[in-house]
Amino acid sequence: MSSSPIKKLLFGIKHQQLLVTILFIALLAVVTTFVLYQGTKTPVTIIANGEEMNILTHAETVEELFEEENIDITRHDKLSYSLDAKIKPGMTIEWIKAKPVTIIVDGKEQEIWTTETKVKDILNAANIKVSDHDKVSIALDKDLGDEDKIKINKAFQVTLVDGTEEKQVWSTSTTVANFLKQQGITLNELDRVENKLSDNVKPNDRITVVRVEKVTDVVEEEIDFPVQTKSDSSLLKGKEKVISEGKKGKVSRTYEITKENGKVVNKVIKDEKIIEQPKAKVVAVGTKVVTAQVSRGTSAGGKEFYVIATAYTPYCNGCSGTSASGINLRNNPNLKLIAVDPNLIPLGSKVWVEGYGYAIAGDTGGAIKGNKIDVLVQTKQEASSWGRKKVRIKVLN
């Protein structure tokens, strides 16, 4: 009975040893299998957006590799190998993940997916051309970085008139005030802009800057002399005679002159000082009126001679209707009057003309010189009937 426990103990020890052996063999098989499995994997390097990953894989293609690594590939991403390319030991696969970028051109948006990082390359990929005059929110040679928007304002031509200078310049959509600032236009206190500063600049606009300046100018100027008239009863009415000549004076005037683009637009006298007073011109004005009535009769001892006589009317071409002695010929249809050379027959003289009768020497004429007279009639027919004839004339007084 005493040996039975010993037998049980020995049996337990053998059982444990067997169990350990079985576990060891199983573990060895697992390790061996794992080592053999790992040893059959292909080493591959993935460079994702600049970061390097070394991977052991059983994948046969690039697509299987990315699926194995739970990496989502989009059609916009950039791979150095196609998805169906076979995996080879030591293969390096470059993967650049695409990102969405919003491009806004003059307020109009479009979204693209791109793997490019430099702004100019992104725009080229989107087939967007940018000129040197366009305004881009990020410099063309810069990387986009974390930004996801590129704003572009396309340039257009505008006419800039600065004073007297006119030129064509490039601008982007902005206000007139900002446009002038961009063009380096400085406005002085009096200058003005013909356009509203708050208005937006549009293609083919004309922006006009008027340069205004005020200057003071002191000049000496002549003063016209006044004319004084004096009645003279010895002169026929309408005749004038200068008694004394006038003389212009001098004045110093201070002007405030306003110029726009160099041209004078306003001139205001601010001060004046008389340097020399003008001297008045004195003119005698005749008041003597010749009576239109002529005494009928003869006077002994009167001057008598022959003249060549023609006729005229108050309505002839170039006739004013008023005689040299101031008589209105058109208002006196029954008046007997002749035009004479005053050097031969004084104006105002009473005369008798053969074939015409008694009359007054009350007019002159450019062609009436020496022994020539022109008798007054009322119609062209009468003047034509009179014609040109030699007649006897007597000066009565």
C-alpha cells in the first residue's frame, strides 16, 4: 500500500514532461512557420509625400500592396508605377497624394485636384494662363503649402490721363482710388479726379486727373482814356472835331490766376494801383441843323458855274438814308438836296440847279469831287431818267 503514492507521483512527472515537450514542439513549429513566412516576403519602399516607409509584403502588384497597407489611392494621385505593376524586391514606389485646390479667376471659381505644389505648376495643370500684369494671391514661384485657394485678378487696359499726359496702363479690378495709388499718382490739394474715387475700374475706362494750380501775377496795364464831348453850334449836326487828344494811363494789377493742366481758366483781380492817371480826349460835337426848306428866288451877285450832274436815291446800295449834314432823307420825300464837294460848295449852302430847281447843299459822296454834283430823287426810275448831264448851278449864299 505504501508504494502506490510514489507510482502516482512518477506518473505525474512523466505526464508534465510530455506536455512540455508537446508545447515546445508546437511553438517551434509556429516560430519556424513564421520565420519561413516572413522570409518569403518581398522588401518594398514606399515614399508617401516625402516620407519613407520600408515594407515586407507578399503582394504581387502595387494595387495589392496599397490595399494590404490600407492606403486609399484616388485617380488624381501620382504613382511612380502603375497599379498593375508587379512587385519586385527592393522596389521603391513614390506616391504623391492629390489635394483639391480652388482657383478663383475674377470671382469665378473652379476646383481641381492636383499633386503639384508650386503655384505656377498648378495653374499650368489647370490650363490657366497668367500674364505679367495679372494679380495672383500667391507668387507663382512659391509652394502652395497648406493653402487651398489661389485668387487671380486678370489685368485689362485703362487710359490714364494725368494732366496733359495720356497713356495706356494695365489694371486689375479695383476702385479708382486704389488704381491711382497703384499708378503712383499723388493728388495735390487743388487737383481733382473727373471719375468717382469709389467707382470700380472697368476695362477701357478713362481715368482723368486734372492738375489745378493757383498763381499770383502782377502786371502793368494801360488804362483807356475817357472821351469828353462838348456841343459846338458852329459844326453841322453829326460832325465831330477833336479839341485835345487823350492819353492812356497805367495801372499795376495783381491777379490770382487759376490754371488747369497749364491753361488759364480763371483770372481774378485781387488788387490794383494807379501808376499814371489817363488824360481825357475832348471832342466837339456839331449841333448845327441845316433847314430843309430853301428860299425860292435869286440873289444878285451869286456864284454861278457849270457842273456835271448825276442823280441818286436814299435807297441806293450802301446808302444809309442820312445825309452828311444829318438830314434823314427817307423821312423827307419832298426835300430838294444835292451832294457836293464841300471844298467847292460849302455844306449848308442854298443853290439853284438848272433843270432841278432850288435846293440845299446837304450831302457829300466819294465820287463827288470838284465840278460834280449828285441830285436827290426818290426812285431809281427818276435817277435813270436824269442820267448824266451838264447843268448850270448858282450858289445863292
